Amino acid sequence: MDAPERGALMLVRFIAVSLIAISVVEIALYWVLSSAHQTPMQTFPCVLKSIPAVVGIVILIKAKAVANWLSDLLD
């Protein structure tokens, strides 16, 4: 694997992990706010806030293919 392909793979993995982390932080903040205001957590906001995590997991699974596509696109 050449250096540009490794760089593209590292970038794709970083973006995927960032999406997962952002989603975890959003859900944690929603949980803290709902417990501070003594309101029950609702399903729809939790599902909506977990969409970036699902996208990040899919990108992590397909990281090599996405990195090859990105490397070919930039060539």
C-alpha cells in the first residue's frame, strides 16, 4: 500500500471515528439535559442523534473501499 492510499485510509478512519464520537457526545448531552430537567428521554431524538454513529460504523466497515475510491478520485 502506497503512502497516498495509507493517508486516504487514515483520513477515512478518522472521519468515521469522529462521526461516532460526535454522536456519542450528542446522546450523552441529551441524556444529561433530560435528567437535569426531569423529563423522560424520547425515542425519536435518540434515533436522530444516533444516525451519525451508524454512518460512521458503515464507513469503518467499508474503509478500505472508500479510501481506494478517494485515492482514485484524487489521482
